[in-house]
Amino acid sequence: MPRVLVADPIAEAGLARLRAHADVDVELKQSPAALIARIPEYEALIVRSETRVDAAAIQAGARLKVIGRAGAGVDNIDVPAATRAGILVVNAPSGNTIAAAEHTMAMMLALSRHIPQADQAVKAGRWERSRFLGNELRDKVLGVVGLGSIGREVAHRAQAFGMRVIASDPMLSEERASQLNVKLMPFERLMAEADLVTLHVPLTKETHHLVDARALAAAKPGVRIINVARGGIVDESALWNALRDGHVAGAALDVFEQEPPGENPLLSLPQVVTTPHLGASTEEAQISVALEIADQVLAVLEGGHPRFALNAPVALPEAMAFLRPFIPVAEGIGHFYAQVGRQPTTRLQVDYAGEIADYDCSVLTAALLTAFLSRFSAERVNPVNARAVAVAHGITVVEQRGARASEFANLISLQAVGDHGTSRVGGTLLLNEPHIVTFNDFRIDLVPQGTFLMSWHADRPGVIGAIGTLLGQKNINIASMQVGRDRPRGDAVMIVSVDDPVPESILADIRRIPGMADVLSVTL
């Protein structure tokens, strides 16, 4: 069974699911050196936010197939390094969605009604009702930065409180925002209009210190900032200054640039509400995240397609249900061309025609590239790094969709450009079985499985008979045979399915038959 290393704590339910299919070791609070020493033994690594998985650890993981992040953010994982190494990175973004959304609302209410400060005062024997005059959420403008799964849930709950929700998200369409009853606008305008701003974006190079001194200066006076996403999105020094001068009325922070925050000056301000990274800390969320990441990791180890891959092409479940049967078609095309192309390739263009063109076909392109490149590259090639390996080999990859299918309901076509011209291979799904149906100008019908002889010869009487006779003399059994030709007495291609591989010595004999151009042994 595959071996899985769990380096940060996850719920027992997730461990139990993993142990049903893999050997699981739980080693918590390892030093970087200890992780590097241990990781070569494992096919999978699961972490939360405590363990950093850097390039050195990834390079040491010679057997690693997948790194799982039990949660949403992956800023503690060097995803580009994992991609170069062909290691899939998966996360569990939906398991803690409700917990994070509810915690956001709790922080918003605590901030608006001074609940932590009032609680401390009562416990200290002070009854100071007038001191803790709060603000209602009703009729306030909430600015949601990032309308992913958590941001959408927060917007939905805020609307139930009677708030008007505006949002900034460069990936969201106006149509989708309208469906959510949210007004979409640029980040700068959102800061100027919102009474409260809540952050729900990952920590990336683009979002680091997104809320900086400039953004805060442009914000509406008296704005309140809530961050239950990632530390580092807010410039804490700039926030402290804005809180001290009163331009920002308050902040609720569940995350910090450094955790624990230590002697952070924000902690000394009474208008700041803090919690110790509790966004996903509910019993329900811990179980849900653990089960979700276990399922993601096991899907990879068992050769399946995880729902939440961060560095490989993925498709929505409803799209994947349609596309999945075409993966063997794409792989068959890649394997076939890798053996019959016979020329250095500089450009691969994959065209999708028919109903399949209505979907994002990057999953299929990755499968085709993986099958093609695996025959030539000394590197580990898989859908994670297939495009990167192609670029490293000087191959340009182009994907096109939208052409109308003519003869077939759906057709995947590969055009491969090399030093000696262009080769073309087409494939489709027939009766739920992959078929190669075109090669260059020839019509063929080949199920890409088994061993074949593929010959190029003149379309004239006697050539096919001579090949069959020679194979019979050499005790090579023919299972099936088909011939394609460009025109009568022109050029022909023959595909012969045989029960056993054909030695090179027999191939050399076939090439000496009059009218033969070439013959190859192909194994698919």
C-alpha cells in the first residue's frame, strides 16, 4: 500500500479513512531537517498551516505523488517547485467554508457591539453601558474582497442582517455577481464605499499587503476591517497607524503576519478584536476538512482525478462526468503519435470539435501531453507538469475549441509540427471505447490497446499478401487487419494487430518486400 505522512494534526475520521487504503504515519512538529530526512519514504504528504513544505523538502520527496493541504490556503507550500517536480498539490477548500463564514460574522458582530471589551468590564466588576455604545449591521455597506466559497457565504449571511453587499473579485462576472445580489466594483472603489470590509482572498504576491497605507487612506472614514483569511493581506503597521489616528474605527483579526503575533502593537489597541486563527476551528469543520483532504489524496494515489487540484488542470464535477470517458482517447492519441510521428516536434496543436468543445478541455490536453512526452522525457511526466516539460523541450502547445464536428459527434485532433512537416492524428469515442480514426490523410479505426504492425506501402496487388505470408512463416499470429489509402493505387497504410511483439529482424525482412516504404512495431 502507498505510504502517507501526516505532518500536522487532522481529525481522527480523516486518518481512519486514509488507513483503510494506505500505510499512515503521523509525525507532528518536525523540524525542516527531520522532514527532509523522512519524506523520501512516502508517496503522499498531508499538512495544515504549521509545516512549511519548501523546495528542499519537495526535492527530497523522490516518491511523492501528492501534497495535501488540510484547509484552503497553500502559502506554506512551494507550489511552483511541486509543479516542476510533477507533484500534485491538493487542498480542502470547502470543508471549513461554513466555519470560516460564521466566524467572520461573529467577528463582525463582536467588533460592532464591543462584545470582548464589555465582557472583560463586567467580569472586572464594572457596569459601563454607555461606554460600549455599538453599531447595527442593518443598512451598513459590507465590502467583500474575494467572492469565493467563503466570501459568498459571508455575503449571503450579511444580506440576512439587512446589509448591502458590494464586492471586488477580478475572476467574477457581472452576471454571477447579480445572481448573488452583490454589486461588483474595483477594490479602490469598494474601500471608499464600505462601512465594513471583510477579506476572503488567498495570500499571494498580488494580495500581499493588499490593504496597505494607501488603501486605508482611501477608505471611508470610520471603516472597520475584518480579516479571517490569511495574515499578510493586511499591512499591520499601516493598520496600526490608521487605527491610532481614528481613520479606521476598528479591526477584527483572526490571522497575523507572524503567528503567534508576539509583541504586536495591534494587540494593545482596545478597538482591535483578535482570535488565534480560529476560522476553521469547529468540530464539524475539522472532521469535514480531514475527510475532504483524505479523499483528495487517496484519489491521486489510486490514479483518479481530485476535485481540488491547485497545479493541474481540473474540471467541475458535472463537466468531468462528460469529459472522463475521453481521457483514454486523448492518452491513446498521445501514445500513438509518440511512436509513429518519427520526427522532432516543435508545436502541438490540439483541436476539440463537437459537444466536447463546450467544455474546458485542459484536462484532456494534459492527458495527451503526458502520454506523448512520457516516451521521450527522462523526467517524471504527469498532468501536473506536462505543459512545463513540453516548454522545456522547446514544444509550443496550443489548444483550440469550437470547431463543428462533421463525421463524428466529438473529435479530438492533434496536429504536430516538426522539421519535416505536419502529422495529424484524430480520435473519438465510439460505443464508450476510444478509437484512433485518422492518421494524416488516411482513414483508420484503431482501438489503442495491444501490439500492432503499422506499414506504409504502395497500394498495389501482392504487397499485403506478401506481408501476411512472411508473418505466417515466422509464426506471428494476426488478430486483425485494416488498410487505409489516400487513393486507388496511391499510398496506403496498414495496421495489423498481432498477438506478440515483432522482433526487429522480422521488421527488416518486411521492409525488403517490393513496394514497402516502412514498417513499425507499435505497442499501446
